[in-house]
Amino acid sequence: MEDSSIMFKATGISKSYGKKKVLSDINLTVKRGEIYGLVGKNGAGKTTLMRIMTGLQPATEGTIEYGFEKRRYGDVGSLVETPSIYLNKTARENLEFQYMNLGLKPDSSLDETLRFVGLDNTGKKKAGKFSLGMRQRLGIAMAIVGNPEMLILDEPINGLDPQGIINIRDLILRLNQQKNMTVVISSHILSELSKLATSFGFIDGGRIVKEATAYEIEHANEKQILLECDRAFDLAAFLVSKGLNAETDTNPGKVTIHGEVDFTDVLIEAKAQGFVIKDIHNIETDLEDYFVSLVGGETHA
């Protein structure tokens, strides 16, 4: 792959089971070092796409490219659907099996991995006695054996209690920030992914309907005023000098003011400085509205 900033690229990916088409012309790019959030309702095609990304199953059409030399299965770590763990074995024994599966010799990295995911003090306790959150962390530990280039996690917070969600979220952030691991994570809960991801892909009916930046998601749940002005840059600078959160980056030729603002005060101050406001819009939405507007239906379907 010519662009070294790209970790993974899917072009024209489609998948059919017999006459049923579950993915259609998927185009998706994951940048190196980012956390990419794949958002969609249950049944939208997230798991199928992730299985293709990991190499667990082939696409019917299209091409997959990796920004590294993929030599073995473990080069892409994955936790897709339920963790493949031995319930009658300890956390350490499960990791030992994973090392052998990948043709690796267990070494000091095994204990370091257990510490990293917070399972170093489980001793002889069998995985069958673990909480759901502990099993998810063990599944992630097995997925990062061999220090993969990319980690793919399918709904890792699904069914967890609030503390379990916090633990998994913290673990994913540390993997990304401390181990420089590129992560692709799916969920049907946008509000949770918004706390993790740096970019997003929305999937519905087997298609990517939109890709968005963290900036867009961050500002999707706040009130905004959009001003159209012939001197947008100057107006934004003036409003910032007045203590307002204003910018022109996302709407060239227009000024976006974030947060609660009094319309009248803005217009009076702008007019006093000689600015001519051509148009003004009040924008108010939230993350659930944003999700529904893209994929339709219930946000937790």
C-alpha cells in the first residue's frame, strides 16, 4: 500500500450467502493509530464485515488491503462475537494455548499481558467462574497475543454492567495510546463509541451510509448557531475575542458558534462592528437523533 498512514482499506466489498446479500459495495479506510468506531443496529452487517477484515471469511466481491505484511492470522487480533476461551482453564492457561495456536513460545510477555488487562491476580480460578467483563478482558488479552498490528473488537461492551463498560473502555484506550495499536470497534450504542473513537463509519443494511470524524460526533449533541457572513473568518475571530466558542473550519464561508448563545446579543455586537449577517440558523440535536437520522429505527435495536 502506497500511503503509509493507512492501516486497512476495503474497496467494493460485498458478501452474499446464496441469494441473500448482506454487504454491498463497502468502502472503508482505517488510518494507522486511530480507533475506528463501526456503528450500526444489530443485523446491519457489522459482524460480517469484521470477519472479512480479520480474514476469518472471504468477501464475495471487492479487495482488502493491509498497511503491513500480513503473514499469519495473529497479525490482526480479533474478538468477534463471543470470546473463544476454555471455561475449564485459568486465564494463564488460556493465554498459553493462544501462544501455541500462533506458533509462539510463551515468555515474559504472557505475564505482562495478564497484568495489562487486569487478570494477573486470578490465580487458579477457572474462566467459567469469571464475570462477563473478566471474560471480555481475557478475550482481548488473547487477541493481543503476538502484538498484532490491528485489533478488531465486535461489540466488546455488549451486556456489561457500567463498571465493566468503564474497564473495557479504559483497556481499549490504553492499548491504543500505550501500545500504539490501531483498533476497530463496533457497537450499536453511539454514545459509548463517542467516548473512544477518533473516526466513525455508520453501517445500515449492509452499506456504509456515512463516515464521520470525532469532531462531528463531539458536536452532534450540542446547540449551535450557524451564521452566514461575507467576512466569516473575521467574524469568528471577533466572536472568539468576546469569549464565544466560534470557528469556520467545518463550514467555509460560515461561522459556527457552539453552545448556548443569545441570538440578539450576537446580532447586535456583529452589526456594531460592521458585519453583515446574511443568514442565521439555530441547530440542536443529540447523539441518538444523529444515529437515527443516519440509520433509522431504534438506537438500541
